[in-house]
Amino acid sequence: MGGCKGPITTFIVEPFIPHNEEFYLNIVSDLLGNSIRFSECGGIDIEENWDKIFLDVNVKTIFVPTGVAFTSEVSAPLVATLPLEIKAELEDFIKAVFTLFQGMNPFALVDGKPYPLDMRGELDDTAAFKNFKNIEFPMPFGRVMCPAEKFIHRLDERKGNCIFTTKKSADS
């Protein structure tokens, strides 16, 4: 991976979930707000057809400005063409995902309930002091903290003070 070397210490195992259809959901955040994209056609091949997909009318996009609540009225264009029997469930699911994750492709309906098959999200390790239970924040691949970095990291976890320190090697 780009010349990085080191032990692989963290694995994510995704169980196989039988399903008939897949959906796509992506949230991209920037300073002004969030762009939310949703499609009734998701799946593993979506990135291979990226240029075609966003030109396709099957992908609905809305922009939610920073500070604006993500209400049913705001999310309505995303779910407007869904069948009534799944519309409310998926709208609630998208609103819940909006608070935590940045992307799901695909997710499916299992027994009428949304079930993520793959997802992408961001967690902030400098907020670990808020007691996120047992969430582990592994280091980037190939990166190992020196003793001083470990000390600062432990302070951050307990107090929420955001102290940045990275020891640079002589050849960097």
C-alpha cells in the first residue's frame, strides 16, 4: 500500500445477508452542508459505472445546508418514487444514517427493514472522552505511535483536549 509496511491488526468481517434488491446511499459533507445521494439501484458495480450513474435519473441528490434540520420535507425528493410499503421505513433509515454515516453501498431490505451490507463512516478519536463504549481507533496501516505520541493520545482520550503531536522520523 504505497510503500507502507506493518502488521495488519484490525479486521472487519461482513456476514452474508440473503437479499433480492440493493440500494445506494452516500452523504458528502463540506463546510456549507451535506449532499445526500440515494438510488434504488445500488451494488458492488456502482463505482465502475460512476460517470453514468450520476447522469442517470435513478440517483436522487439533495443538498442540506449546515444548520438546517433533516426533516421529512427535506428528504422527500429522495424517497418520492419508492413504493408506499417501504417509503416510510427507508425515509426513517436515511434520516438515521444522516446522523452517523457517510455512505452505504449497498444496503438491502431484510424482512422489510433496511440492512447495511457495506458502509463508510467517520469517527473522531479526539472525541473518545465522550465514552463511545468500546470503539477502537486503529492507527493507519504502517503507522506506530512512539511513547510521546501514546502519552498525548491517552490525555486526549480522558479530557477531550485536542493536542496534536506526531514524531517525524529523520528521513521524512
